[in-house]
Amino acid sequence: MKIVVSFFAALAALFATPSFANWSANISGVSDYTFNGVSQTQNDPAIQGGLDKAFTNGTYAGTWASNVDFGGETNVEWDFYVGRYLTLTDAVSIDYGIAYYSYHGGDNSSAGNYPE
């Protein structure tokens, strides 16, 4: 029993180290994936998830994915983003970055890919 407790204590300590402190992850189930007022799933449910890393200098990067249904063979949206958040004064800050939206599933799925 002591070995099991020691193992789980060591495992918990490993994941509590500062190297993991700036990572975050999310997963959700939603009744409809809507983007800019338009259903991306034909009003059906979606499973979505993401993984993000924040750096001490304000830079961040991540990825996010969801199922989609546009009526064709495209069935996955997988996005990537990178940016930087800077505090200029106590009242003013700036956040800038780029996101890349990519679509997968059918032969022509990538025709909808775009940066923003």
C-alpha cells in the first residue's frame, strides 16, 4: 500500500510542477456549434476540445477542434493559433495573433481553410 501511495504522490508532484502550470485544456459537448450566427453542424450537437500553452512573456499558442457538418464530406474543423498579450499601462493592453482554420474529411475539405 505504501508503494501505491508513494507512486501517486510522486505522480501528483510531477504534474504540479511549474512546467505544467501554463498549460490548459478543455473539452465540451454543445447542442449546436454556431460561428458568426451560422450553424456549423446543421443544428446538431458537437464535441469540441482544445489545448493551450501560455508563456511568461505573454506569448500563447494552441489548437482547437470540433466536428462540423456542412452537408458534404467535411466533418472536422481543426484550428491553430499563436499570439501575444502585452500590458502597455494599467488601463491599456493589447492582444494580437493569428489563427488558421483548417477543415478535414473529404477530398475538397481543405478548400475552406483560411487564416485570420
